[in-house]
Amino acid sequence: MKYQTARNVKIPTSIKYPTRLATGKMLTELTVRRPKVGDIRAVSGLNTEAEQEPAMMARITGLVPEDLDEFDMVDYKALQDFFSRSSAVTNRVSR
């Protein structure tokens, strides 16, 4: 999987295990944007990491947490990897 540094990137180009969204639409491709400071602030008030992470993933994908609940773990792991890489680049730049 190739990662880009543009503000909006598609990752993965196709989802391994398509997911039916609450809207009834079948999700076969995911658009993800790089996280912003405002995203961190928005989820920081949630009590646990189990609440914060899906809320953050929902913000950067435009999906709702309930849609993410239906993701196969392979696809969710790819999303986590994207987020980790985005954060790592931010941490290296800010030092």
C-alpha cells in the first residue's frame, strides 16, 4: 500500500472487504484526509482510547463510527496504519 503526503489521499485504493454503510451504500473505496490539530482536540474529551480512536477515524474519513464498526479488521488496520504514519510525520516535523 502506497502512502502519499497530500491533504486528501485514497487508502486503500479498494477495500479488501467491502462494507455496507448505514445509508445502504456499499463502500469499496475509502478517502482519507490527514488529521489536523482540531481533530485531536475534538476527540480528546472522550474517556477511553476505545472511544477516541473510532471518533478520530470517523473524522478523517467522513464516515460515522457505526460504519467503522462494520469494517473488517484488515481494512481497519490499514486505516490505523495510515493514521500512525500521518502522526509520525507530524511528530518528526515538530521536533
